[in-house]
Amino acid sequence: MSEKIKITIDGKECEAKEGEYILNIARANDIFIPAICYLTGCSPTLACRLCLVEADGKQVYACNAKAKDGMSIVTVTENIIKERRAIMEVYDVNHPLECGVCDQSGECELQNYTLEMGVDEQHYAIRDTMRPIKDWNFIHYDASLCIVCERCVTTCKDMIGDSALKTVPRGGDKLPKELKNEMPKDAYAMWNKLQKSIIGAVAGEELDCTWCGECISVCPVGALVSKDYMYTTNSWELNKIPASCAHCSATCHLYYETKHTSISNPEPKLYRVTNEFHYQPLCGAGRFGFDFENRAKKDKKAFEKAIDAFKKADTIRFNSYITNEEALILQKLKEKFGYKLINEEAKAYKDFLENYSKYSGESLYSGDVKDVHKSNFVVSIGSQLKSDNPRVRYAFNNAVKMNKGGGIYFHPIKDPIIDSIGKTVVSVNHKPLKEEAALYLILDMFGDNEKLPKNIAKYLESLHYEKDKEIEETIREKVKQKVKKKIKDEETGEEKEVEVEEEKLVPKKVKKTIKIDYTKLLDMLDAPEDLMDRLEKVLSKRETSTLILGEDLYTHPRAKNIAKLAGLIDRYTDFKVIIIPPRTNTLGVSLICDLDEEAGEYTIGYNCKGDFVLSALGDGDLDMPALNQQEGTFTNIDKRVVPTNVALPYDGYVLNDIAKVLGVSDKEYTIEFTKELPEEKGYKEVDFDELPNEFLNDGSENRGYILETKKVNKSREKIEEIEELPEFNGTVVYRCEPVLQFSPFTAKAHQLNENGGLYASETFLNEFELKEGDKVKIQKENNTITLEVKLDDKIGSGAYISTFDKNIESEKIFGNGYRFTQVNIKKV
């Protein structure tokens, strides 16, 4: 842990951590230091040099200079003012004068800093360079507007992990030599670099990435913009509505930005989504999949039929794309009428969390996404991170890049995105059903043997054995060699050359076999033989560690035992543990609702199949509002209860209307249930309107509140040894979503609209002699579905079936079980 220190900035005393960047300290204390290129949480690039300050009498860059105890910093001097103004003049050289139509106008940092530095005349000029425009999928790049601050490159590398952008040669004219002596030093250096560089794609002409769009968000000018947003509105006309992303359990903070549709159409329209990029990135589904609203009106006849259906029903089936308040209404309906509440993924998660709690002694898991960011060793088991929860993947990457850390990624499917994070991240692509061994391995590697239950310690010890390992070492071998030497003849005094034999030590590489301690767990997991060697350096510096557990585990045939092992890891290692909720509000649903195993005879489906269907997708018997049309809260992966607000109006009925007619609710608005969320589960009696939803200048997340973790009586039930399950012998497919898709709601958004299918790696296609666009029949026992084949170059092996397309009956293949299954595939 870094020690607390005190420094002064412009006479103001500031508390900080030793080694923290001066710029971050200033921002946290509301002290203004200009900076264009620096992003909080990423490495400094020194591209703009505007953050020049004086520290203890010496000029330094605040983004790159680390604080020391007692340091005195001055942010403005006569020379600093001169440098900053010259830098801004250089940025303005040849920058197109198109502010009137530029999409960034009104929130452009170039505009702001030009005014801040008082640039009202230009002292410099140079011939402009042709810079072609690029269109990359959702992204438009106008290089003529680019100031090469490199924020897009930095966030793509350090935060997101795609590393898809880089600086490339610009072909600009060289600066006149006389300017070097005439201009301020930093302005000249910045201009010299600017003339040489522009932004390009690492892959060549096309951008090869996971399309998060974070480069758009961080761009300070109008160089990188969403193609969908271009020339549609002025930024200052938009209403910014703080909300929470509805697509996954990260529920990232975002702003829905709306205004009227057109001069002739006053209906509100969503134009884009933005985020606080210094504090929390956003994935492409959140950024581009925003318009999934349901534009329904009130249908009285359909509502009356819904009430009749509720009076007839004995079951409500629903998914976790609902608010906490709606979950509470469903629970109240159950308590009054005895409905069975069916939500398979939330039930599996609830059971897993409860079994985990019995062994950790806490009602909730110990970690959160910030713990991943702070870690220098991260382990992931049972999650296809880039599609299950992109923000966790970003945190994994950020921990490795910024903390010089490493980790292990356990998953049957090879992932080139994870592999590209760095050499200190080792992928273990084990066979399906082997996840139990991965949990035992973490206990074996990091558990405290003195404190572990004796039966567990004994079992782990029994798995160890001596193994031969061939190593190569360098020895120094004596060799005799003849050399020629000049010697002096004692009689004549003349020098003559003679050949003599000398011994010399020569380095030589030899192979030898040694005995090493090994564990059968590594064999079970098909782990690389050099796993421990590759991690040796990282583990020697390991300080903070996080274990990420994912959806593959919750429906695993050995889920109960795996959950117990996870609880032991929490208790007997120094790992913080995160158990990723698989859907937006899975954690909230699992805490609020008493869920059942089996449905009854007549089912109400809420965004699910049923005898009578309530649907926010507009395809049911009675329409419901989508999550971008609701006020309410989610319980997210960080165990935080976060608010979301209405982005677009909804004129139809809501669940609370039904509850009122059935005598379960006396509330006018659904959000009146917010303060009634169950306190025994960790919720607080807080009104919705009292919940904050913002980030503070120091990066603190001031959103809603964190659930209170309760103590749980520890179980004495014995943890089982690994059970060898029958291996899959045929073709195995996975249940997963492609990047950018989470559900039918993302697929409904106009930019992400697509049909699902069988997504396969190139190796899988070659193995089955398939190509994109082919149709295949996939058979599991007596069930068959026909799918179109799609190439997914973001996976390195295998194939998966998507579930976001509601027309694909994936449950026929997977049921509600484990995410891997064995099938027969036949080309149609």
C-alpha cells in the first residue's frame, strides 16, 4: 500500500498517495491544470505538454511527474503561460475552421483551451498535408481534425485492451530550423511530433477491434465521431439524462442524450449515449445499442385480458432485464397469490451465491470491478469475459498494463483478445467440465495450508507428485586450445611466433533432467507445462489479487461443490472474489425474489415465453416499457444499487398498474417501492430521488449505495473431492453471445440489429468444411434447430450458439443447463 503524503499545489495543502501523478492529485482537489492528452487510469503520453507545472522550482509535466512528500507545486508562471499559449497556437495551425458544422462544437477541448489560453492571433504557419478520411464500421475518422493527442491510442491499449490504433507517418513538411530557437521549447517539440504523425489502424486500412467506441468518447475534437451521430444535431441542444446501462450487470454509468425528432415531429428521440470516460469506459452495446424502446400506447382490452390471465395463472416466468422495484412487485404477487416465480439463470446464480456464502461466511462476494483494476494478479474461471461482461475484461487488461501485473484465464475456448493482453497472462484452455480442478488449483497455489480444513489440505497434498523436467543450463567447461604467441629468444633477443596449448573456460549449454514438484490438477486442466515458469516473475511481485468467476460455473453439474470451493478461496487466500451476475439485474432478482424450480400449468411470461406474455419488445399480448423508459434501480456486479432514469416516454401500462388492480400495490409510481427493498438482504430505506448518480473529481463513484454484507453461519458440510465427469467425445458447442450483443434488446437497436446463428472460429469452419452463410442442422437427442453459419474472428477455437435472437430456440439444445453441450452438426 502506498503511504499517504502531503503536498501543496498553488498554496493549497493536498493529501495524496506517494507516487500518484500530480495531475490526478490536482483534479481530485478541484485545482485546474490544463491537459488534453492524459486520461485518468491510463499511461501518460506527453503528447500535448499543456500540463507543464513547476515542482520545487523545476519544470515538470503534471501527468507524468509523481508526487513526493512535502513537494510544492506552482501551476502558473510567466514561462508556463508562454509555453501553453504557443502550444495552443500550434494546435490551431491548419485546423479546419468548420466549428459551425463540427459534431464536437460546443464541447470541444480545442475550442475551450484556445479561449482559456487567450489565443487571438497566430504567429506560426506551415503548409497543410493531405489527410484522408477513414470510415471504420460505426466510427468516422476525419484526420484533418485530428490533433494527435493519442488519447484514442492510449485508451484502446491501456483501458480496453484491443490495441487497434497507433500513430502512423503523416508525411507533413519538416519545421523550419530557425523556429527551434524562436519558439518556446515544448511548443516546438509538440509541433515537430504533430507534423510527423497521424492516427491509423494497426491492422492496416481496416480497424480490427471489439467496437467499444471508447475512442469516440475520449476524442477531444471532432476527429473521431459515431457515423450514426454525424451531422444530426448540435451537442448543446441535447438533454443529458444520467442513467445506468441496461445491457449487462456492470450497469455502467452513461448519459442518454435526447431532443425532438425533427422540426415537424416533436417526439423525443435518442441521438447518442456518452460516458464519463475518465472514470468508467463503456462497451459497444451500451454505446451503440441505445434505442430499444417500446413505443406502445395503452390498450385497454389487452390490459383487461392481462388481469384475467393473472387471475388464471399459477406461474410467472421472467428474466433479469427488470428493475429491483419490478422484482419486488413480482415477489409481492407471489406472497399474495402463491405464484411460482421462474427465472432459471437467476435461480442458478442464487443457489451458487448461497452455497458460496456458507463457506465464505459472508452473504455477498468480497470483490468488485475496482478491485480488479487495483490488482496485479487476476484469475478468471468460467467466463467468456469479452462478451459476458466487457467492463470486467477492460479491468483485467488495465490491471496488467498499468500495474505491470499478470494472471491466468481458464476457459475451454481460446480467446485472441485475452491472449493479446500480454505475455504475463497465461490462457489455460482446458476441456469443458474441468472447472472444478481450476478452483482446487487456486486453493493449492495460494491457500494457507496451516488454516485450510485438514481434509482439503490432505487431498491437495495427495495430488502432488514428482515429475521429470528437462532444463537447459549454462556451465563453464575447461577446454584446451592451441594459440599462437610471440616470445622473445633469450639468446638472440629476437621475437618469434610459437604455438602453445592453453586451458580456457568456455560457456556451454547443456540439458539435464531434474525432479520437480507437480500436481495432477495441472494435468487435469491440460495446462501449459511452463505455466509456473511464465508466472514466476509476476507471482514474485504479487501484492493484490482478484478471482473472477463466471456463468459457466452456475449451471455446472458440480456447481454446488465449486461454489463451496470459491467460498474457501475467499476465506483462506488473499484473493478478492467476484461472482459475475449473468444478466443486468440477476443479483437484484436473486436477493429480492423467492424463486421456484418448476412451473405450473398456466404461465404469465414477462419478456419470456408464456401462455400470456407481457413484453417490452412489443411482441407480446400486453406491452411493457423497456429499461430506457423506466425509473428504477439495478443491483450491479459491484453490489451497488444504482438508479436509472427515463430517456424516452412510454404511454402504455406498467407492471405496477397490474399490481394495483390485483390489490398488491397502492403506489402511484413504481419508484415508490425503492425504499421498500428488503433491508434483511442489504438494501437501505432510501427514496429513489435521494440516490446520486455521478462520479466525483477524484474518481469516486457516487452512484446509489453499496449493499450491506451480512454475516452467514458457516457450514460444516464436507467439501467433495473432484468428481471425474464423463468427457464430451463429439462436437461441442457453447452458449454465448457475440461481441456487442447481450439480448433481444441489443439486437433491436438500429445500429446493432442482426440475426443470430452458429458463430464459429476459422479452425472450426475448416474442420467441418463450412463457410460463412452455410446452413447447418444442429441436433441434440431428439431436438433439432437449423442455423446460419457465421465466422467469428474474435474466438480462437470452437463454436457457439447465440441466444440474443429470440427466433433461435437455443433452449432445445442447451435446456437450462451447463453452457457447453455435445451435438451433431450436419450441413444442410
